[in-house]
Amino acid sequence: MTYTSVEVRPQQAHVRGTSVAVEIELDVTSRMPHVPPHVTVTAQCDGQHDNGDAFWMNLSRAQPGDHKVDTIELFGVRSLDEAPARCDLTLSLSKGATQPARYCYEHGATRAGRCS
């Protein structure tokens, strides 16, 4: 799998406060099994931590060349008081087939790599 885009968007949480939507686009590079891996997203935003799973069963039997998109909400239950200024994200494949990918959300934009 290759991540083609990772975007972080602060949004109004369902209960109160602010949550974070993480949209992930990826290209499948090898045939996925019937019970596929999923992507675990771990975020540290302004000192608070949360994690969630993306592509839960969405990659079942995916073929090389398939393009997939999923969005997960973090901090939906334990919301942030305001939109985060900075988030460090780590994306890990559940079956460990690839190295974790790191992304940084800062100044309203998401980029590959750790926040400095």
C-alpha cells in the first residue's frame, strides 16, 4: 500500500468541543486477502492522545491499482477544547506489512514527516 494523501481537518465534535477528521487515500500495491489489514491511526494533538482504525474490512480482496479512501474521527468522545494547532500522526498497518508512516498537521496543513 502507498498513502497518496493524508489530510487532517478539525471539526465540531458530536457532543461538544472539537474533534479531528483524518482522511486517508491510498493505492493498493498488492493483492489483499479476504481478511485484510486495517490502518491504525494514532494522533497526539496539543498534548492529547487518541487512536482509531481506518479501512476496517474496506480492503477485503482489493487488487493492485485499486484506489481507496476512508475518513475516521479522532477525539470524538474525549473532544478537544478548541481546534488543535499541531498534531503528530502515525499510520500503521495492522498486520505490520509496512513501516509506520508519520504525518504532521500544523498551520492548517498536513505534510509527510514528524512535526519539528
